[in-house]
Amino acid sequence: MTHASQSRIHLGFLRERPPCPPCLRGAIGLVVFLLFAVGCKPAPEKAGASRAGDPGKGKQAYLANCIACHATDPSKDGPLGPAILGSSLPLIEARVMRAEYPAGYAPKRGTKTMQPLPFLKPSLPDLAAYLAGPAPVTTTAKP
């Protein structure tokens, strides 16, 4: 076999193919779109997480932002802030976003120490879910 005949054999697959009919192109595009759309559904919710807020994320936000003034255990008074376990979402939102109290709420302390923390707005439902929960279990060492 000569070099020229080998070229024809190896390059035979490069022959021009007939164009794809428009209806077939549309069908292929639809299939690709549907596969993409079906694959883009939201992830399932974790067990224990609620739509109102995730207590685990709320605990992380609380420990990262609140314990400088409130106690690590939200059922206890902190060095500057009161116990806040059981606080409602409206109270948390008013205090965190505006450092105010909701209408008709009687403050536990008369101080005006708390400053607004507007960067926590996305975490408010999580904080409320965490603070609405049961008091954290604390262990005490036996003598």
C-alpha cells in the first residue's frame, strides 16, 4: 500500500455528512433541556431542619455573634444581656435589626446596650428556631 492510499483510508471518516434535519435538532435540544431541568431540582431538606429555621445554624450564629453579651447557654443571663431562650421571631427581629422592642413588649432590663446587627438578617429564622428550643443540656462534674 502506498502512502497516498493509506491517507484515503484513514481520512475516509472525514467525509461530509448530510445536515441534520431541523426537527431532529429541535428534538435533541428539547431532550437536553429536559434533562437539565430535571437535574436542577432543590436538594432535599435535612432531617430536623424546618422551613421556619434550622436550629443547628441558629446555634452557630448565636455562638458566633451573641455570646459576647449573652451567656453561652441562652437560658441564663449573660454579662450584659439577659437570658433569651424562648424569644419569639418578632422580638429577635426587632432587637437584632433595630435594637428596639416590639410594640407591647416589657423589656427584661432597662439598658440600651444592644446595637443593631443587620448582617444577621438572613440568620433570623435560624436564631429563632434555636432560641425556641429546649434549654441546652449542661453536665456538671461529680465531686
